[in-house]
Amino acid sequence: MPTDLSEAPVFRGVVALDGPSGTGKSTVARLLARRLRTQYLDTGAMYRAATVAVLRAGVDPADPVAVAAEVSGRRVEVGTDPWHSSTTLDGRGVDQDIRTAAVTAAVSQVSAVPAVRAQLVAQQRLIIGSAPTVAEGRDIGSVVWPDAELKVYLTAREDVRARRRAGELGEADLSRISQSLRRRDDFDSSRGASPLRRPDGATEVDTSDLGIDEVVELLVELAFRAVSTADRA
Ligand code: DC
């Protein structure tokens, strides 16, 4: 990957990157945004920050009415610089807090609440509408920005995803990690509001046997091809 990107072409469009966790989505999305010289939007970080608010307030994540009330009074913001993450809750940095096990365990319940989704999706659309963006999440290509020039759905075999997650967490119990991944995927895929699914028109990329750089190169090519096809249409 070139380190000096100042002369690299700028991608003028939106890339919607969806898929379950452990597929390399966050790393790929951030690197892709650097390569394409666009904004980077981590929508999972927004749902995680909302979950921090819920847990700090002592609200039960399983109580959708209380969750909606709590989150509606809070200001969740994410930075869009692919070189530097920043997530804030009411103006205070929560970059460490959003990655705790307690937040990971509760975020599926919080993100299933329709009012929470409506609030955060409205913000996501404002960000994406303001400039070219690589946005990652579960519903970007299906709900947030269905007109994205490129929609990609990343997948990976379950054993590979569990191994990647174990590496991130520094934990050795693969079967426990597999179980918790499966629980979160099942919850995210079966909820009523914007369930995780492959969006119409998305290119599915199985990352099980690919390195991160290979995935990024592939997506750079697909992205520029998508805008040049759109220009000709
Ligand atoms: O990508 P992540 O693990 O940081 O996402 C955290 C949770 O947020 C995940 O369980 C599903 C949810 N999420 C969502 O429902 N919609 C999105 N666009 C992004 C994340």
C-alpha cells in the first residue's frame, strides 16, 4: 500500500460495507477510506456509545422503552478521519469504554431498539451526505444508504472469525468466542428493525482465505470500477 496518498485519486462516492463481526470489516473499512481518500464512518461505534450511556445510567438494556428514553437525551458523535478514531458521548471521549466486554454483551439489545436506530441512522445519513464516505455496519447498503455506488457484504467462516476475535481480545477459549459470536449474529440477524442481511446488489466477499491487504486492493478496484460504470450510464 502506498504510504504517500497525497497524489492518489479521490473516490467520489459512497462505499457501504456490511457484514458480521470477525470478517475484518473495521480494519478493511478504515484502510479503504485511506486509500480512497474519503471519510470513514464506523456506525458500530455509535451503537456502542449509546450502549455506554445505557449502562452508565443503570438502565436495563432489555427494556426498550427505557433504552430509547435514555439514548434520546444523549449526544453520540463519531469522528470521520480514517487515520484517527474518536467517539464521544455528550462531548466526552469514550473510545476505550465502547470496547469493553460489558458493552459488547449489551450492544445487540440496544441496537435492536427502533427509536435508537432512527436517531443514529438520521445522523449517519447527514455524515454520509456531506462528503464521499466508506461506511461500515450491518444495514448501510440496505437501509442507511441504499444508493451507495459500491455495496459489499463481507463474510468469513465461523472458525476464522472466532480466531480473529480471539486475537483481538487476547483470549484463548475459541469455543466460548464462537458461541458469543453466534449469539450476537443470531440476535442481529433476527431483530425486527433493520436485521443484518446481505443488501440487494451487494458484492459478497469471503475474507476467510484473504489477507487484509488483498481485500483492500480488491475493494479499491471495485470502487473505482463502480463509479466509472456509473459515469458511463
Ligand atoms: O461492528 P460492531 O461490533 O462495533 O457493532 C456493534 C453492534 O452494533 C453489533 O452487535 C450490531 C450493531 N450494529 C447495528 O445494528 N447496525 C450497524 N449499522 C452497526 C452496528
